[in-house]
Amino acid sequence: EKVASVLGCVVIVSMENYRTGAGADEGSDIDSIDFDALACNLQDLVKGKDTLMPLVDFQEKKRTGWRQLKISSSGVVIVDGAYALHSTLRSLLDIRVAVVGGVHFSLLSKVQHDIGDSCSLDYLIDSIFPLFRKHIEPDLHHAQIRIDNSFVCSFREPYYKLKCKNELPDGQKFYSFDKSKSETENFIEMYLRPPFASEEIKIDDWIKVMQCGIRYYLSLGDQRIVDKFFIIRPKAEFEVGRTTLGGLLALGYSVVVSFKRTSRTVKRDQLLIAAETIDSLNESFLVLKGPSRKIVAAEASNLGIKGPWITKSYLEMILESKGVPRVNTPPPVSSTLLTDSQEKKIAVPKPIRVLTDRVANLDDFVQPWTRSPPKKFDQEPSLGKWQFIPDSSSRGNIQLAPLPDSYDLDRGLLLSVQAIQAVLETKGFPVIVGIGGPSGSGKTSLAQKMANIIGCEVISLESYYKPEQVRDYKYDEYSSLDIALLTKNIKEIRNTHKAKVPCFDFEKFKRNGFKEFQVSEECGVVIFEGVYTLHPAIRKSLDLWIAVVGGVHSHLIARIQRDKNRAGFSISQNEIMTTVFPLFQQYIEPHLVDAHLKIQNDFDPVLSPESSPFVLKSTKQVSYQDILKVLDGSKVCSSVQNFTDVYLRLPGIPSNGQLTEGECIRVRICEGRFAVLIREPIREGNFIIQPKVDFDISASTVAGLLKLGLPSCCIH
């Protein structure tokens, strides 16, 4: 899907539709795949002919018809499935890609953790994925491209859900479905408790298996956040075969709870409305679900539904109906103060600079790349539990205790939201959050994702620049901030008064008025983000301190070191750091180690074309009025910007000859600001696919790049 989104006009052929009725219920069984029909379809497409692809009804467990498949204008076809690299198909494929890891490895790691070292990894694979080693793994070694998917459960793109009972006091339904426009599906949900686990109800340790027709889906634990009336969940379910469920039961997992869920759904753009009936509860519920919190809330308002909203899961409700209390309700928060002896156990915060070189472990070479989990389950950093410690200078005389470990962006996002909920529960609103770190580390991205989940505002410290400092390109210095106004605004927010937050115009180097901001009980959280947010003079007024390092900031340092070494010059990361980011070590990094939460952003947007904008360029002159004739005028805005692009030649690149964008670093000057781009665009047909990796730098960073021997080779 991601490749298709980048290339456009791609035909995706799913092998799911080539299951035959005889063995379809076995899920991943190789005998259930009609390889002859698939090979015939691919041969037709290779010849440029239209072909008929089978359609399967997974609820009825049978083939229901055929769909015409036409070759796309791009001429690209992607075959997706467990057996896509089978010997029957390999001769028809131009590019063979193998993907391992993801939740597949996560499940193996969890089972290995649950049952201990009594079983080898091969035994676990044969138990949970009995067809993998015999029928799938041998074909993966024929791949030209091997991908180890290290993705874990993530709240980066969650979905938001509102749930209430679908019945009014008079017996009428809240929402009536048009049968011709709705779909009905039946699910059986099962929750498996690990072997040797105690009888107490610790749902986060359970494995959820959901059956829909011949399909089985699995997720690990009860992964969700509850904020106000919203249930927020990651996209964490993946499909498995029926044999996986049997393998887990054979390993000692036991089904603790099982129930049937009947769901009638209607889809509207980015919204799904469902009426769900749970047999164990003998009740019907109305569910609104979508990727946008605002859209879900707006639809509930349009339907006139005001609750009462239910934030408990169906599993919790069933356990409560049986009189079984749940032990750990998310989020895992404790408002209990630590004792003196517990406080001593909090380790000194560790330095959080990202290391680019990873030393390989011997265990990495023991197993083949196709089946060796990249991390042991018990070696992964477990989610910390927020505690409070006494603090005479803090509001309410308590403050969050810093977590000693650092976390990746996904775990850090979850912990950030849980910390906010802990402070709200313990101190009440307002909660003022600060996110600090070097330029390009991912502060703004993290702040926006947190704001989307919680439904709050983000205020950038860039709004507090002093005009005279920015005019002289000194906005990377602490003195460039109007600390007096910032402190005044934070104090006003703390007292729930209206604060006048400045708006800065970088093109004119001056403030462009103010906007009023005020927290309320409905939205009692505000996030400040910026390079100096965790400076002692600022953070003393904040409730939660979050430090973020890594991202494009670390990539630029590593890129310069690599290119200098290739050119025969030995240079350390420390030397690059002090030259390119001269203020970081002295004025920024010392304030990050005291953060309550430390995040190492290992996501590298330079290597990822995801969510990239698509650009079409033309020399044809088109008037703004002509554009409005084609596009919706209410959704179009016009602006004029002037750019100056400076290209710096990387070390080791000959000065004579034609340069490519990949051999340069582009520095763009716009409205008094500098932005750096360190990856060339992807070109596909007439489209330019731009990476979203421009990040702001200062004049001192540009000077540092020139000092390191990156001469400017082109200015326009």
C-alpha cells in the first residue's frame, strides 16, 4: 500500500482472493492457494491483457465471483501474500521483496518471554506458525530486497472511538441503519492468558484473538488510552492462520473469556458508525470511530448524541458482570508518593545523545535473518510507571519523578499522554507541558501527535522571538526569546486567565499581533515546544518536561561524518557537533538530562517517503482565476514566497562535472530563516515526490557546514 501510494496507479493483487474452498479455513495453508489461477492472471497482465481475478467471501468461506483486472497506466503490479515468492510465481516477478519482523516477531518474543527458555525458537515457530519454516521461509531467501520490519505498536496514527448504549429510555434506537447501505459482520473474540500466569486479572498480559469467518486476527494486550470520553487505540491487529490459535493453546495458553460481537456498520469518508451487540452482555452499543478526534466528536454532535459515554472495553464490562475486578486499568499511573528509600532507587538520568553505530550482538548471527527477533522481549525497554515525589517548589508540593530510561518515539508518545493524565488526576488542570531538544529532533512532530490525542493546543517558543535578534539571524540563541512575556503568559495560563500569545511574522521580522488563549476544564492542557523549553528559567513553571533527541539532527551529523570519512578525512562526531551545532553542547544538552521523560527519536524521515507531498511543475502560465474555475475556491489559498537556495557540495565529490541533488545539501533561505534538505526527491513519471525533511537551522549551522569544507556550488 505504501509503495502504491508513492508510485500511484498500481495494481495490487492480494493472494487472499486465490484461496480455494477446500482449504480456505486453514488460513495460511499452501494447499488452499490456487496458484494456477494467479499465474494465469499474471501472465495476462504481463501481455497487457485484461484478466478476471476471483473474489472470495471470507464470512461464507467460498468464492463468490470474478472481478475484471486491468493493467494500470504505470504498468506496475504488486503481488501481496505469504506465498508471493513461491517457485510457481518467481519466474513471473521482476522484483522479489521479502518482509519479516513486525508483529510476527513481537508475538514470538512475547511467547518466548511467557514460557521461558524451556523451548527453542525453532520449536516456538513450528508451534505458532507451523507452515513458516517448511513452506514460506525457503522462498524468502530468493528475495532481491530483504526488509526487517522493526515497527511496533504505535499511537502515531491512532483511531478515536466514542461508545454509548444504542437505546433510549423509551426503547427507541439512537441510530437506525439503512440495510441497503450497511454491512453486517459477526466476530468471535477470545482472550488467552499465558501459561504459568497467576489467576489475577492482568489484561495487559493477555493475547486477543478475533475470528471473522475464516479470518483470524491477533493483538497483544489491551493497548489503548482513555482520554475524557474517547477510547484511543493503535492499529495493532494483524491476521494469522487458525493454526496459530491452535499452537498457542498447545503451548499452554488458555481461553479466559470468549464472546460473540455482531456489528452492523456504515462508512462515511473517514468515519465508521456501528451498532454492536455483545451476546454475553445481551446489550447493544453505538460506536463512532475514525482517525480524527474532531470528526468523531462533530458527528456525535450532529447526531444529537450526548452520552452517557462508555470508556470501558467489552472485556472489562464482561469481567465486571461476573464480579471479577480488573487489576491494571490503563493508563498505568500511581498518585502514591515515593518513600525516601524508593526515591533513592531513581537513577541519575542517562545522557540521551543518539549513537549512530550499533555493535552487533553474537545472538544476531545465530539465527537466520528470516526468523531471529531483533530484540528479546525482556530486553526491550518496558513502559515505566509514573510516580510522584515531594517538591516544596512545585504546585501542590509534589512533582513527577523522572523515568531513568530513555524511550523510542512510539513508547515516548504513549508515556507522554499517560504522564499528562497522571498530573490531571493528581493535581487537576491546567497541565503545562514542555518539549525541548535540538532542531530537527522531532519536537514539533511529537507535540502535534500529543495534541491530536489529547485535544489541546501547541504553542511554539518561536512566537516569542525578539524582532531585532531574528533580523540578525540570532534566533538560535537563548537571548533571542522574550522570556519576560513567556513567563507572564505561563503564569496567566497557570491561573486560568486569558493569555495574549504573540504571533511572529518571519518575513517582516516583527510581531504580527496577539492571539488569546485560555485553558478550561474541557481542555486543561497546553504544550510548549522549542529548543530552549527545558531551560531552568522556563521549565520551573512547567508540570512535565520532555526531552527529544535524534531525528534529522542526528542524521545530519552522521551524514557529514560518513562523507568526510569517505573523502579520507578522519573527524569525530563531537567535532562535527561543536562546529555545526555550536550552541547545543553548551546551552541545550545540559538541560535535557533532567527531563521527566527522555525520548530518542530513531525514526529517520530522510529514508522514508511516507506522507510525502506530490509535486507537478509546468512552465505554462496559469492565472489564479483559471485555477478557481477548476478547484473549490473555499479550499484554495494563494501566497507568494521568495526563496534563495544554496547547494553545498559534499566532501569527496569532484568539483568538475555535473552534480546530482544526492551529492549536495540544500540550504533554503526564506523569510529570514534557514532550512536544510539532505535527501534528493524521488521522481516518478512527471511527479516529483518531495521528502518532508526540511528542518530549520541557524546561521551558525550554515557557517559550520562551510567551515567543515562543504563549499557552495550553486545559488539560485
